[in-house]
Amino acid sequence: MNLLHLKPYRLTTAEILYHMPDHPALLQSFIWQDLDLAPDFPVLFKFLEFWNRSLDGKLHSVKVATAGLITPAEFRFAGVELKLH
């Protein structure tokens, strides 16, 4: 098990829409996924800062979704009791 699983890290997925550098009227989609800390998302914001600083495509919008890494198990009880001997 990775140590990040023990901290409050969550699997974070972001859909990033950006303007294509050669055709600014067109939008392109980019999917980014990493482990991050909700609700501050420091890893995502670091990536978006890199994008603004280093890439030509101007950001249009970012949609974010998160999911916990460790979730409680689901239990279902059987409606039958079996006895041996």
C-alpha cells in the first residue's frame, strides 16, 4: 500500500478545456489525473500554473471530480442460515 493512501489524498480527475494556439476559436479537451488533497488541490494548481507559464493554449475552463482511495466495504447479509451437523 502506498503511503499516500493513508493520508487524505483522493484520486482527482480534471477535464481542462483550452483554446488551441493556432485556432483560438476552437476548444480542445485535456484529461489530467493524479492524487491530490481536496478541497485545496495543490497538485492540480501546481500543474495549472505550469500550464499557464509554459504552454501556448490559453485555459478556458476546468472541471474537477474526486474519489476517495479507501472506502468502506459493502456488506450484504444473506437471507439464509446454513448449519453443519
